[in-house]
Amino acid sequence: MRAVLLAATAAVGVFIAAGAADARTVRWSASGDPNTMDPHSQNLGTVTKVLSQIYEPLIMRDAALALEPGLATAWRQVEPNRWRFELRRGIKFHDGADFNADDVVFSITRALAPTSNYGIFVDTVGQAVKVDDFTVDIVTKVPDPILPSKIASLYMMDKEWSERNNVTAPQNTRAREETFTVRNTNGTGPFRLSVREPDVRTVMVRNDAWWGWADTAKNTSNVTEIIYRPITSDATRVAALLSGEVDFVLDPPLQDLERLKRAPNISVLEGPEIRTIFFAFDMHRDELLYSSVKGKNPFKDLRVRQALYHAIDIEAIRTRVMRGQAIVTGTFFPSQVNGYAKEEDVRLPFNADRARALLAEAGYPQGFEVTLDCPNNRYINDEAICQAVAAMWTRIGVRTNLNAMPLANFFPKIQREDTSLYLLGWGVPTLDALYSFQSLLATRDGAQGNGIWNYGRYSNARMDELVTAMKNELDPARRNAAIREALKMYREDVPHIPMHHQMIPWAVRSNITMPHQPNNQPQFRFVRVN
């Protein structure tokens, strides 16, 4: 017996040594950390950039963001209000449990829960129905022409694991709820969670049993471990990359790009992101929470919103704050998104005199005071943008107090609608205009997904009619006409002040090969360490 044990120990030692020789670790950093590991709680890029390595949807996106089979091998619209999904067989969750139709029905139902921030992806869903162990029908309340694009953003969970750990409902982040899913995961994806230390490190290790590794032409990764470290300081993050302490920085500061491009063994990957930066107003309250104006809300007056728009020197923002790494816009999604119309992508011009005149016409010749809420570690140069714009607004008489904070505080604050004026960045994972209109501009009427990020409570009956048409219209020409009218209304009604579409540079060590993806969500199944 002793001889057998010694032999076994020696064999384990050989295995560990071989594994170490083959190990490929990527040490990855960005300024912000995910505030949860719950796959249906927070629809934020800081969360999904990690969870997309661990969890999977029924339909995935490839490196070019085209739809491809995921946990479903096929899908089709069998009736106007019914889509059928054929599930992949032989899939196991990271804890070894089998994936089947029960998990799909559970996951879709969970995403419909009140505490879910993913309702926008299942807003038309009436129910998910198990046909057999590997077939699920999604029955919609109305015809949904883009359901596959929505389902591509919805992660699948294990029903039994969720029940066992008392997490059948998504974490309520507004109430700062602490649940098992805040720090623990159980997905089916290419990597599984190994260590979760919030604001310190998140470690993921390769799931060798992942079904996708069989496709060696597409999923080319040799990465065995991912160590994600949030580093809030720009200078420290860059220093860590240059010293070799980290291998990949998702958000290198713009002022360091030229230095990084010149650095040996560093590559800078650049491209546009499907994300737009804008300012939004509280247009709902009769009196703002954070303003010197009492008894009324100046942001309900179109002239005030136009004045703040005219006051922004967008070219100064682009050239000085963003160092040219931004695409100036007059609308709220970029040209990669279905429904974009160049003729509606027109800004109000920078004109400080016109801004002052509009304020006077609106009854504020001396201006007023207001507080601007802004994240300081979520978007590229977010606090610097807010500082510059606050100064521009102050110059026309709208004395702007900047309240900048980390994303962990910022998002719960605006989600409580505890704000009068705020900066937000908006990505479009579905690559369709409906996602932006429904999330940001639809009236918050209790319907699933409507106005889910409309924290300024903009409401316009005609806009709601157009959003409904975008949801339900199966004729592409009529649907695009509804989008075009809504874009014109957005430009004329000024519910937001659009700023720019982000350009996203990634800085990576030269021995790492990875595709630059416009959703700013690196997928490590495509990454190789050379």
C-alpha cells in the first residue's frame, strides 16, 4: 500500500510540473471592479466583462459580434409569438451538474424578476416552456423581431444550484443586498471562478471540460488562468503594465497612449466602442433635489436643456480632454447599431451667447445652481469630462457643483433616482436601436424593460408609441421608419445632451494575441499567450 501511495504521489508531482510548464496566466487590470457576480442583477460592462468568461447565453457572439450558437445549437420562429430553441447536449455546469431545459426556463423566469436589471432582454417574454429536456419554447406576448439578439445577452444559471443557495431571485443591488451570488458563480463557460476578493482580485481558471474548446479554429485560447485586478490609479495601472506586473490594461489613460506605443513589448489596440457618453436630466420632479431653484424644475423647460447643450464646446472636449480619442455625436448610439441615421446625427452648435439668451427667456437671467453626479472610474476620462463641462455651464450662469464618485457608489445612487443631473455611458449589446430607446427614453410604466435606465424619468406619449412599434413591428421598412422618427424626436426634444462615442484603446504585452472587440468585452477564449 505504501508503495502504491508513493507512486501515486510521484505521479501527481509529475502532473503538477507538467501543468505548470503549460500554464498560461494573463494578469488583467482596469480601473473599476464588478460590484456583483450575480448574472441577472447588474447589466453593467464592469460586471459582464468578467461574467462573460464564466456564464453563457443560449446564443453567443463571435469575435466580430455576429450571432452564433451557444448553449442552443439552433433556434427558429415557429409562430409569430413563439421561438423554439434546440439545446446543446452533454453540457455541464462548473460544479458537474447537467444543463437542460429546466435551467433555461428557470434562468428566463429569474431575469423577469423585479430585482433583475436584465428585464430589457426579456421584456416581450410571456413565458419559457419546456418542450422536452433539450427543447425550450419562448412564448412572447407580442411578436418580437429581434428576440435572438436579446437572448444573446442573457446568461443561463443552474436551477438546482440557485435553489440550494437561496438565490432564485437576482440580488437587489439598490438595497445593497448580500447574497450567495455576490461572490460565487456556477456557469458553463470557458473559465470558472476560483477566487473572488472584491476590489482586490478575481481569479478565473480554465474549464477544460468546456464544449467550445473542441472548435480549435475559433476558440484558440491557451490561457489557463485569468487574474483580474482593479487598479484605480491611472499612473499605477500604467506602471504595472510597463513593469510586467500586469499583462493587459483594458482602459489605459489617453495621456499615456503615445508612451505606451513607444514602449518595448507593449501593443496598443485601438477602435471605436459601441458606447455613447451623454448627460441626462431629472425631468420628472416638480422641484429638483439638488438645485438652488425652489418650487419648480428648470429642466422641464426645453430652453434650459438647449442652453446647457449650446454651452458645451464639444471640440475642446474632443481635442483636449479626450485627446482626439472620441467620435463627436448628436445622437445616442453609433453607426454600427441598426437604425442609425446620419441625418439625425446633428448637434446643437456651441454658442455661449445663445445659451445665456435661452436661460434669460426661460426666466433664469442670473442662472441657477445645480449638482452634477458623475462616475470617476467607469468611462474614459469621465471625471475630466464632467469637470470641463461643469466649468462651461458655470460660465453661462448655471453654477455646477461636481459630485464625482466611484462606480460602486454612483450606480446605486442614480438607480435610486437620487440625482438631478448625471453623466452616463450607454452600450448597445443587441446592436439594435430599440435597446437604447426602450431603456433610456420609454416611460417607466411598470412594463418589463421600459425605462429601466431612464432615471431622469423623461416621458413622451409619442415616443412610447414609437418604442412599441420598434418592439413589435415585423416589417423592416415600417420598423425603420419608427426608429427614424424617434431619432428626430430625440434630437428636437433634448432629453439628453449627447457628447461622443468612445474610442477604446487596449494596452497589452506583445506576447499576447487578442482581437479588439467594439463592445469593450474581451473574450479570453480568443486570447493566446505566445
